[in-house]
Amino acid sequence: MSTKTRIARRCLASAVVVALGGLGFAVPAAAASPGAVIGWGDDSVGQSTVPASASSGMTAVAAGLAHSLAVKSDGSVIAWGNNQVGETTVPAAASSGVTAVAAGYAHSMAVKSDGSVIAWGYNNSGQATVPASASSGVTAIAAGEFHSLALKSDGSVIAWGSNASGESTVPASASSGVTAVAAGQFSSMALKSDGSVVAWGYDGFGQSTVPAAATSGVIAISAGTLHSLALKSDGSVLAWGNNSVGQSTVPAAATSGVAAIAAGGSHNLALKSDGSVLAWGNNGNGQSTVPAAASSGIVAITGGNHHSLAIKAPQQADLAIGLSAGPKGVALLHVTYTLTVTNNGPGPLTTATITTQLPAATANATGCAYNPGLKQLACTIGPLAVGQTATTTFTATPGLLALNLPYTATATRTTSTPDDPDPANDSATATCAAHVLPLTLFCR
């Protein structure tokens, strides 16, 4: 028995649960900022074991039956998991310039920045044979079990591959004004610019019968094996079609505040506006048991047949540095500085070093180290929650100061964990000047 024959028979024997969808979203599995891929659920062929090469800088993800795809910030594709028919053997054409990916039953797709589509892997129904019409002008893609979809820049949809249930027969209503596409097992979906959903192909479980609630106000779509999802502009999720394992029963937590959706084989994922992930439906392989790592900071999601993937943005903590000095008009030759460090988020601060450069002085402060050779005072700050401010007070003795000679100190964030995304507020200065008659020090 050939490899292709074994795959075909496996699909026919378990058609209800084997195929996937959920790869063509109005807000596809593209990250707002590059991050690390995390995976959970079925890992029988390594589809949820994320390789080191996908641990940072990833901008998009897609999950197939038993394989996974990701796009790096340099436009190259990484693939892992099952490779029985070459679905994870990335062609040279997908080593650069890729902006999005889609994973079908056992085929893979990529769209390039020049608007062309690449496909590889299983091709029993021509799903990996890209038609000439998809060689340019494509803005989005979706992969079903044995068919493929592409959205053109003119708002029209192209479909190819299996058409056993009419999934590749694009209706007239999807020939213009389409903004997103999604592919289920044997069904297809399109989102129109007016917020309405169009669906066609297999409708045995009502997955292609669009409910009234999805005829307006929809901003994203996704398709599972035998069910469909839509995200409304008010942040609520709609689901219809097969509900054998609760995949079309939307939980209360997904009725508001949802920013993106993804349908797996018979489970669903929802990305909340706070960066947390919800999951429901089939959990036979743990695909709906969201790990702690996906409870915050998630920027993209996708669902495979029995596994789930997400992109987690690197933790960041924006620190705002402040520095003030005194006395003001006091007959003393020492300066008291107040250093403030405020964590603007979005994540908590673990630790930071703030270094104050003094022009000429000795200095001391609890928790700080003074380097007399460099005339630098290094203070360690942290941990610090979002919104909190740490204050450190230290004194410096300038020594003899010339008349009106400015005495300027500069405090600068030199290191911090996690990274600081905004260097604009990483330093602050305080300036003092001496006056001879009377001997006073003025600071501002």
C-alpha cells in the first residue's frame, strides 16, 4: 500500500474528526509583535513540540492535522510535526518573503509579499497545485482538508483542490467585496466588507448555514472540521454547526472582550483583549486545556486537529526615570538626589540597574554601588509591578565648586529585565550651581 493510499484511507475512515480548519481569519494568526510560539495538545508526531528556531521572532502561525507552521520576522517559514507527505519540508521559495501561512490536512500554504502563493505537501486532489490566478495579487489564504482558498486584492476568492461537496465552487456573492477567507473540512467561508458572512460547501451539520446574527457586524471568521465561528465587532463570538463535543456552545467568557478567534478540528480558541486565551470543545488530547504560559501576553492563536498554537510576545517593562536634586539656596556643599523609577508596563519588572553619572563627587546610598574612578552610582531596582514607582535617595558631595559652574547629574537605565520597549524616557538630569556670596548651592 502506498503512502498516499494510507493517508486517503485514514481520512475516509475518520472523516468527522480528522480534518481541520480554522486557518483563514479576518485577523489571521499574525502577531501584533514578534514572539515565541507555544504549543499544547496532541504531540504524537511532535506537532506541539516547538523547535528552538520558533522560540523568538515569530510573526504568524498555522496548525494542520498533525503539523505546524510558523513565519519568522525575516519572512522564512519553519515547519515541524508530521512529514509523511512532505508537509513540513519547506521549499526554497518559502525561505524568504513570506507574510502568512495556512496548514491543511497534510498540505501547507504560504503567501509571499509579492502576492504569490506557494503550496507543498499532500496533493491528492490538486490542493497543492497553485493555479495561475493565485500567482499574484493574493492577500490571504486558507487551507481545508483537500482544498485551498486565496483572497485576491480585488476582493474576489479563488478556490482549488477537492470539490466533492462544492467547497471549491465559489458563489457569486464571494466574487467581490471579500476581506477574509476560512476553510473547513469540506466547506468554505468568506467575510464581506459589509460585515456579513458567506459560506458554501458541505452543510451536513449546518456549518454552511449562516445564522442571522452573522449577517452583519462580523470582523473575523474561522472554520473547524464541521463547525464555524465568527467574531462580532462587539467582541462576542458566534458558533454554529456540529456541537457533538460542545464546540458550538460559546462560553460566557467569550461573549465579550474577544480580539481574535481560531477553530481547530472540533475545539475553539479565543484571544481576549487582555492577551489571555480561552478554549472550549473537544479536549481529548488537552488541546482545550490552556497552559499558564497562554494566560497573558498572547498576540496570535491557531487551532489544529487536536493541538493548539499561540504566539506569546516577549515580556516588556517600560521604565520612566526621574531625577531631582536639592538643596535650593541652602548654604551647604552637598546635594541630595531623589531617583524615581516608574514601571509603565506592559509587564512587571524583574530587575534594573540605574546608573547616575556625577561630574565630580563622592556619593552614597543604600542598595547602590559607587565607583569613584568613573564617578558613577549604580542602583539596583526591582522587582516592580506595573504602575508602581521605586524611590531611592542618595547624597553627593561635590567638593569646591566654581561660581555659577553647572553641576549636572544624569541618571540612566543601563540594564533591565525584561526589555524596555521605549528608550525615550530612560534618562533624566538634575543640575545645580554654586554661588560664592553667600556660599550656597542652587539646584533645579
